[in-house]
Amino acid sequence: MTTELLDPALVEEATKKSGLIWVRGPGTAARPLWHVWHDGAACVVGDGPGEQPLPGLADGDGAEVTVRSKDKGGRLVSWTARVVERAPGSEEWEAAVAELKGKRLNAPDGEAMTARWARECRVLRLEPTGATTALPTDALAVPPLPTPATTREPVPAGLPRLLRRRGRG
């Protein structure tokens, strides 16, 4: 078999099985995004309140997608994609949202989330262009992106004793 047949199969299978993909738009750092594989492309939703940010991803632009192994976490394949934004209410948008809705965890508004997505979010398809890129030989480690999140305070000194005592009963 040639790579012309193997590459699309690898992209599809790896992306379907991975919970997160790392996506880098033009001029931006790679970001982890949850997604669903639907109709030959990775579909993502974001850029709205309470949803994942999609910086640098615009309709018609390209993006680089890196897929990691679900069990080991290592990179499996990197592929180039064409970004296509779906118009809310269109047939393609409805089909993609039906798939995304099933994968969205901890939605604050439950069944009303699709209406919120139509009003406030973007649904993007990352369509493989057929080109895979060679995996890098270095780690590609970068400092974390700035965030307003903070870490917890240190564990109270008496907590380990309390937990040990609780385990005896």
C-alpha cells in the first residue's frame, strides 16, 4: 500500500480515537481542543462564553492539527487542515452540532446549549487537505499560556492526620 492510502486512514482513525487535538492557526500557538470526527473532518465549537477559545482559526484559513495517542499521550500524526465555518441553522451546522452535543461534558445549560451555540459560538470544520507533516524530533515544549487561574493554597497541616483517622472506620 502507498502512503496516499495510508495517510488519510491514519488521520481519520487517530483523530476519531483521540479526545483532544492540538490545533495551531496562522501565527498562533497550538491549543488543545475537544472535538468530534464527523463526515470526514474534525468539528469543534468555541469562541463563546463558557466554551473553548478558537484563536487564529478563521474561515478559509489553514491550520495544523496534531493528534496524540489516547493511551500514551505521544504524538501520532500531524496533518494540515482547511478551516470551514458553518452557518448557524444550516443543514451542515445542525449535523455537526448533533454530534458535538453528545460529546460536550458539563454544559451549564443542558438542552439549551445548541441555541446558545447558534447565538454566541462558532462551529468549525477542520477538513484534512491530505497532507501529513513529519513528526518533529525534539520535544516542542513551550511555557504554558498566561491564565487567570491560580493554584490552591497548601494542604492544611492537620489534613493527613484527619484522613488517616477517617480510613480506620
